[in-house]
Amino acid sequence: MLLRVMLAVPLVALLALAGAVAYPGSAPRQPLASIGDPFKNVDWSGLPPLLQLERARGAPLAYRSYSAPGDVVVIGVHGSSGSSQSLHPLGAALQRAGISVYALDVRGHGASAPKGTLGYRGQLDDDLAALLAAVRKERPNARVGLLGFSSGGGYALHVAGSPLGKAFDFYVLMSPFIGVVDGVYRPGAGWASANVPRIIGLSLLNGAGITAFNELRAISFAIDPKQAGNLTGAYSFALFREFASSDYAKDFTRIGKPAAVLIGSDDELFHAAGLSKAVQSVRPDIPVEIIPNLSHIQMTTDPAGQAAAVRAVARLGNERQALNLR
């Protein structure tokens, strides 16, 4: 009897794990108007053409260039589901202020194939390092910062806390997704729908060295079906895991270059005051500016949000002293 129980326990655990990985998740959410509506009045006439950076591994990396005469440059990272096009209002505003912008289609988004997933583990960091090298070659005397918005801000935070972070001169995190943190993340916002059982199951499998199922869908977004061709409606587990900070406190602690955080007071995805508290609790020396009366997307489309970004980039782009690592 005892032997049967001992044999049954691993089988039950294996079946539970298989069920978690196979779990289909919830139905797609209705489009979230507050995310799409701010783009309806954007003037797209000046949108730069897509350029391509050839990659040794994987497909070319797509990006757009907003060239300006100054010596301050930022690489811009868009938010979840978007592409370099979604950063156009902000890129144009920075360009008008004399700041050059290289806005990339993050791998899995826009024209950087494969859509919704990655070709291999570590591809996001490899892509960014390659684009940074190209920018440094083109602008050898410039100070180059990394600017990330929303999920792109979370990814920029990951980079800032990694060895790659030392290659940048400064960081601007705009309305960054730092994880499902109590007091910061608004779970009822309705933008993202995560397949939690599958994420847990695949995390366990990856911990055991099994990555064969990482192409399975892990999270979907409340996008307008009419925009499915321009946006990325869902992420595989592979992309979901890498386009984020896995430990916001640790990453903030490791930032060794000038940095700033911006967020709108009316952000519907994150609590602005909660984000400020979370950042200040681990890095009180990194300023968090809350811009009055702005929602999540308005931080990039509204003149007040754009002006805040210009101020932050201009200030940090001229700081020469690196912060001490903790």
C-alpha cells in the first residue's frame, strides 16, 4: 500500500503540472479604450521609415531614427503590444528638443520577427546590445541613454540592473511596469490577461531545464481586433519572461548610472503614489516625478508628458557622475 502511494504521488504531480501547462487561459478581454483612444489624434505624417539592423542570430531588428544635432541620444523601448510607431509622438517631441531617438521594434513586435515570441533565450539583450553598438559607431561622441515606457520601462529597468546596463550613460523609466507589486499594480485595469497556471507550470519546467514549451501563449492584451496587424496581441512564455524586470528592487539597487522615473497621476494601470513609494524605498536618490492629470498613454502623447521626458533626458544626458553601486 505504501509503495502504491509513493508511486502515485509523482504521477499526480506530473498530471497537475501537465494540466497547468495545457490550461488554455481566459477569453480575450474587450479592447481597453484608454490605451487606444489617445492615439486617435496623433499626426502620423512625420513617422520615419523603418530601418533594419542585420543580426548574426535571428531576423533583422527593425527600428526608426529621429536624428537631431545635439550630443544626447536615447534608445526608446515601447510598451507591451506596441512597436516603434507607438513611440512616434514622444520621439518627435524629443527630436524637436535637439535629442536624437532610435526607437526599436522590440523582438516579437512590429517588424522584428518572430511575432509574439523570441528566436532564442537572451535575444532581447543581444538585440539591444547590437543596436547600441550601431548607435555608438554612428554617434561616437554622444551620451546615450535608454528610455523605456510601460513594459519597455520594466525591460529598461532589467537592463539597468544587468551587466549590459554599464554600457548606457543614463536611464529614463516612464510609467514602468515593475511587476505585480501590491500597491503599485492595478489588477482590475483590464489591459493584460495572464495565464497564471501555465506561467507557473512553465516556470517549474524551466527550472528543471525543460524549455520545449516556451512558445506557448502566456499573456494576452486587450487590443482592438482591427489593430491586430499592427499590434502584438499575445506573448509566448519566452517573450513574457524576458520583456520585464524579474526583481525590481534588485534591479533598482544595481543601477549605477543617473536615472529618473516618470508617471502620470491618473495612470489607470499603476498607482503613481505606490510606484513612487516602491522606488524610493530602495533608491531614494532616484527621483520619481508624478505628472498631474495624465493617464498611462498620455505620458507619451500629451505635451505635458513629452515635456517631462525632454526635461529628464536633457538633465540626465548632461550628468557626468555615475551613481555608486550598492
